[in-house]
Amino acid sequence: MNLLEKYNAVRQQTLAFCSHLAVEDFSIQVAKFASPAKWHLAHTTWFFETFILKKQINQYPEFNENYNFLFNSYYNNVGDRILQANRGNLSRPSIQEIYAYRKHVDTHMQQLLNTDLNLDLKKLIVLGLQHEEQHQELLVTDVKYMLGHNPIFPAYHPNTNLSKDTNLCTNLIKINQGIYKIGHQGTDFCFDNELGVHQVFIDDFHIQNYLVTNGDFLEFMKDGAYQNFNLWLDDGWHWIQKNNINAPLYWHFYKGEWHQYTFAGLCKVDPNAILCHVSYYEAVAFAEWKKMRLPTEFEWEVASKQLNWGTRWEWTQSAYLPYPNFKKESGAVGEYNGKFMSNKMVLRGASAATSKNHSRTTYRNFFHPSERWQFTGIRLAK
Ligand SMILES: [Fe+2]
């Protein structure tokens, strides 16, 4: 697949997901962190317009001069923007206007992609596509958050569940101590936070080749774990108290049984399915209850070739920090990852909501310990 074909495929994939949404679904923002679908459609388009078309095409006809203010996410180098919490206030521009915006940018991108491009420009376009694939996953999780907070729990699509994967095996893998290389090697695409290969000493450890299931977590709950402060980090204990949390996100005790909201609607919790939508705090408390621990991100990477992974983002006990040789790019693109390296934990793997071919064993995802609207799960080590 050449770059033009790849561009068309990624852009089409975003639209394909939206084809099951109602017009009313596009603008709603239930929480600050969960952006409306319309905003994602526009923001991913803004990325190509701002970082590529406006710089590469002489007298590029900007679609709408207000869009930089509306659809810039967090790039201080590119100017002021609306508050993240106000993205749901955008009843206008309409979804039709946003689709027209996408078409306008696609037409100019396709013209550009039909010319000879230098390597740096190709790399920037690939970054734009990787960015859109990241937003495809955010689109899925934000739409789930929106529909999952609708009192009648509407399905996104009856055949799309995304939460019913089960483990393929139940063995424990032993990894021998040694000095291992960590970080992305080779010439394939990766984000800047994966670069700067360095060596890490790792002691002997064991890691589960399976993820915690709903059934495992129900045992934890039945044992009174959400009431037992001894299992919790102090921040985690305050978080469950303050927010009245007593189960994973989307779980509801209904007619005497635990149910969960899935993309296919509300259904009974399947004890064999892999647990989904837990915070780092819940992951740590569960590990404590099991008298085990979460792997570090380095242990995860070393073990990854032997692991079944890809159904849930897996919390690690590593803080999200720059690798020793991390280099921040200059300008706005340098704001992509580096400035978020505080108060977040690393998650490894990928999830059932991750776009195809968007994952690799060196990928470093990162969220605040309380966040659980991504498809997050738990793998234990000791
Ligand atoms: Fe973005």
C-alpha cells in the first residue's frame, strides 16, 4: 500500500466507524475527557491542514479561519483554543460542515500525495495518519462513554461488543535475569517516546500469559476489596471514596446480578471474559489482593514476544517518564508526547478498540491512574 492508499484507507476507517451513529450522537460530551465524535472528525482533519497543507501549499485556501481555535487540541505553538470541557458546546459547525471540511482537506492532501514528496514530509504525513488512528480509538471509547451514560444504554451496534475476549491459555512465564535493550529499534514508524534505545537490568520474574477475567474480579469484589483500605494506595482509596466506586466502569448491579454496558448494549457480566475498564488504582489493589504485582513496562517489553496481548491496554507499575536518551522534536510536533510525562502511568499492549496495525511491543500508552474509559485490563507478575 503506497502512502496515498494508506491515507485514503485511514481516513475512510474513521468515517466507517461513524456510519452507525445518529446525528444526535455527534455533538454530545458527557465528560471533559471524552470529546464529541464531531470534534474528533474535525481535529484529525485540522492536524493535516495545520501541519502539512498550510505549510506546503502556496495560497492554500483555508476551509474556515475559526477552525484553528475550535479544533486545536493542546498545541500551544499553534495558538489559543477552546477549553477541552467546552467541546460539547459546538452544536455548530454542523456535522455536514465537518464532513465538507474533511472532503476539502482530503482533496488537497490527495493532490499533494500525487507529487514527489521528500522524506521529512512523508514522515509528517505518516505521523498524521498515526495520529488519526489514535483518535479512532479515542472515538470508540468516547462514543462508548457517551452511549454508556445514556439512561437507556443504547447499543452502538448489536454485533460489536469489544468486551467479550477470553484468555487463550493460563500459564505463567519465567523470564531470566539479564541486561535487556528497551525501546524501538529499526526503521518502522514509532512515536518519539519509544526512541532512545537503552539497557535495563531485570531480575528473574514470572509473568502471567493471560489477563484477569471478570470472574477473578468478582471474587475480589465479593471478598470486600472495595471496602478494605489495606489493599489500596492512599490516592486510590480516596478516589473510590470520593467517587463512590465499587465496581469497574460500566458495571451495574441490576435485578440481583452484575451487568455491564458493552457496545452491543447492557448484558450480564460474563465471568470468563477478560476484565475491562479498570483504573490503575483498581489494578494495584487487585494485585495486592492476589499477593502479586503489576509488571514494570520494561518487564512487559522483555516478555512481550511470549505473551498473548492486544485485547486490553495493560497497566504497568512504571511511571510515564522520558527514556534516558529521549529527544523532543522542535516546534509544535514536540508537544505531541513529551509534555505529558508527569502524573501518568504507562500501559502496554493494545486493546480490542485499537486500530489494526497500530500496535507494537515498544508502544507506550499513558493515562492518569484514575482513568478507565479506555479498554484497560490487568496482567500480573511476581
Ligand atoms: Fe490529537
